Amino acid sequence: MARLETTDASATRITINETLSRRVNEGIEEGRRDRAGLVPFVCECGILGCNEIVEMTLDEYEFVRAGSRCFLVVPGHGASFDTVRHEQPRFDVVRKPDGPLGEYADRTDPRSG
């Protein structure tokens, strides 16, 4: 796995957890490509022990995944260093900041290649 160089241990841990949740959601999407309606995805907030589920359509998930620095979270679960890019009643889309955290999100994006 790619290394994340930052002096903030908490931000590092949260970002690594978020990228791991994103990988889980990529697998969920892959297995549900032909399914219509709402699909259960895991919250990508990075909070240790969070097991919240966000139901969304595959088109909504693709909207979240349009940027390698963007993550799907339950409303209110975004980290203090993230920017809320989009709010819906069921989910928020947060974006990693420029610098080491954003660069790590870019490097670990399963869709980059």
C-alpha cells in the first residue's frame, strides 16, 4: 500500500481508513452493476468502528467517484480537514484537501491507473 507522509497522525489514520472503505465500495459496485434501485454502500468516513450504511443508486455512487479525492459519508461524518462538496439527505460527498492527504487519496484510488 502507498505510504502517507504527514505529521498529523489522526488525519493520516482517518485518510487511510477512508481509502480502505472506498475499496470495499468499489467491490460492492462491481457486484451490483446490473441492479436497479438503491444499493447499500459503507460510509467512507474513516471513523474507526463506523458501520453506517448509505443506500444510493449506482448513478449516485458514480457521481461520488467522479473525483479521486472524493468520499461518500453519512451526513455529519466528514473529517474536520475535509471540504463538503455535496449534501443530500442520505449522504454527503467530502473532498480531501490539497497536500499529502489529497495526494494519498489520488495514489490509492482503485480507478487510477
